[in-house]
Amino acid sequence: MTKGNAIRYYRKYSGAHGYIIGFTYKKKNYMIRIEGDIMPRFLKMGKQASSKGGHEKLDLYLNNELKEELIRKGAVEIDYEIHKGNNGREFEKWVQNYYGVPARDWDDTGFWQCGDLTIDGKEYQVKFEGAQFVTVVTLHGLQKMGKNWKNYVPQRGRKKKAN
């Protein structure tokens, strides 16, 4: 799947109204709230590790030029400490506290159902730089569901080889 098609389908199925993006620039951490769709130049196609299936995926990618642009457009420096392991989950918890919104349990709710948190009645996806947005496998699964795409349930884990 091309990057353009992946973005188009991600937007079609997304349950979010905007994004809260975190990133590090010159040893400082920043956050910006983006209303509406995320810009294609912030995304790139990549591949998962083979241990996760090796599928094509759409990732958040911010080079220094894009980070400088986001700072000019209002990204604020934040008191957030980078975590080893799953930095995305920790950033999401930090954002929930920052905005004072009720924490959602980590329930693996799909991006097609809702955002990661709700602020003033709007759903937001929360992503820290380098985060995966979606795999192409998930987009194909949503497409196969047709009009019932909101009921999509992804298959979890890799298939084991039969002996």
C-alpha cells in the first residue's frame, strides 16, 4: 500500500477529531495539540519488527525541520520524562493528567472506535514521536468489513507454524 493510500484509509476510519503530539528537540520535550487531520509530511511508511509480524506500518516521523515548525506553531515545552519501554503509554498518561481528563484503562480500543482521550467533547489520538499509527494489515481488515467496519476485531499475535 502506498503512503498516500494508508493515510487516506487511516483518516476514513479514524475515530479522532485531532492529535496530541509529543516530541524531543534539543534535549527538551514538547507537546502540541493539532485539530483535525495530521499532515502527511509527519508520517512515513515503515515495517514492524519481524517478531511483531514484519508488516508495513504508518509511523509518526518528525525530523528537526518539522519539530522547529511545530514549535513555531505553538508547541509548548513540557515537564515530561522519557520512559524506556512503552513511552507512548506513559506519554498518554501524562497528557491525561496535564488536561485533567479521566484516565482510560489501557483497553486496546481501536483507533476506528474512538480517540485515546476526550477533551471538551472531542476525541484525540495521543502519539509521541516514532509512534506507530496503524499497520497496513489493520487497514485491509477494516476495508474487508465494508459497512460494518466499526465492528472490526483485529487478530492478535503472530500465527504459529504447525508442526
